[in-house]
Amino acid sequence: MIREHRNNVWVIRTGYCGQQEQVCLEKGFISFDLDLHLMDLFGNELLDMKHQPQHYKRYLHFGDKYRDFDQRFRKEFEDAIKNVDYSADRPEVVKKMKRLNSKLKQFDDEVKQFDETMHKFDEFEQVEQMKKAVLARLTSPPVHLLDSWAKDIIHFVNDIRVYDLIVLPIMSKRQVAIGRVRDPYKYREGKGVFSHSRRVDWHDTRVPFENMFFGFDKIMESDSSITLLGGDDREFALGIVIDDTF
């Protein structure tokens, strides 16, 4: 799941061209493309998709759930404080308040679980929409890669945010570079490998592949070109750089 803050860490393999990694480092960008130059087939359409309202079903359901709880809670609260003697320390008042507080906590837990479920539902719909868009552009697409391609495109266009960290494998040197995203996703026609890109400030530190966290080799072998790090792997990447020098 995408974290709702500015310290997500992504491993991005830049695409079909081995020299693309070095150009990204020299020019201060991260670019992205897939096999068959797939991104070139979209042009401005990805920007249009990015600006479409997202999560509308999620928030619509949230509104219904909140209004239902609000109506029930208001009635229970009014009943609880009706004819209460505030001039004395009455155990039944404390008991009622504790019960209401418990209901609030239970509702908060329900909302968090509901939010997670709806987030997964929104992600599923976005991926299915992108898979249809890819299928519409390729005459003989590799079906086993459709899901990975769709998720990679969505991650690069929508999910990666300004201030997120990028882990860039430099295959020719078997080293990893770390950068911080500075600009939103941009499409610029006719810019070659930089047609689909984001500006990135690259840190001077380079880490050999063999010194990366356990499991990094599995990410390099994955069908996905963009991977969101979590847990200890994310902390490892964050520990490579120091914010006040970056």
C-alpha cells in the first residue's frame, strides 16, 4: 500500500536502454519506459488520466458510512446526557462516557479498515483501466506482463510523489544511486527517453549491489520495473542518505 506521507522509497529500473541510467544521473531526472517503447504510445493521455478525479467511490462510501454513524452517535449521546446531574460525581455518568468513547474508538478502527479495503478497490480499478489501455495499443501484447506493466505505469504517473526517494540500479557498474524526487510527472513530446520523466536530485553516495539489503536481487529479477519498498528494506534505503545534505 502507498504510504500517505512524503517518504516512500521506490526501486526503479529505467527501461530497455542500459545507457538510460547514466543519462538520468547526468541530467538530474528519472525516466521510465517499458519494452516496445510502450510509453511512447500514450503521449499526453497519461497526464489526462492523472488529472482525473480519483477515489471518488471511496469518498462517496465514506460519506455514507460517516453520516450513518453520526446520526446514531448523536442520538446515543443525547440519551446519555439527558437528565444528568452534573453537580455530583455520579458513577453512571462516567460509565456512559466510557461507553461512548469506546464506540468512537470502534468507529475509528472500522474507518481505518474500510479505508484500506477501498484503497485496494481503487487500485484494482486503476490497474484494470490501464490494462485495457495497453491492450488497445498492442496487437500481440505479452499477457503475462500486462498486470506488471499496468501497475508500473500507474506508480510512475500517479503514486510517486515529490520528496519520495528513488533507488536507481546502475546495471553497468552494479551499483545503486539514491535520489529525491523534486517535480511531478511530466510528459514532453519528442524528448526521447525523457518524454516521460520526473526531476530528481541525485545523492553522491553509490552502494554496490552486494551491499544492499537481503532480497534486492529478487527485485532486480522481478517482472515489475517499479517496486515500493517497505519495512526494513525502506529503512535501509533511507539510511543511505542524510536529509540535511540532500
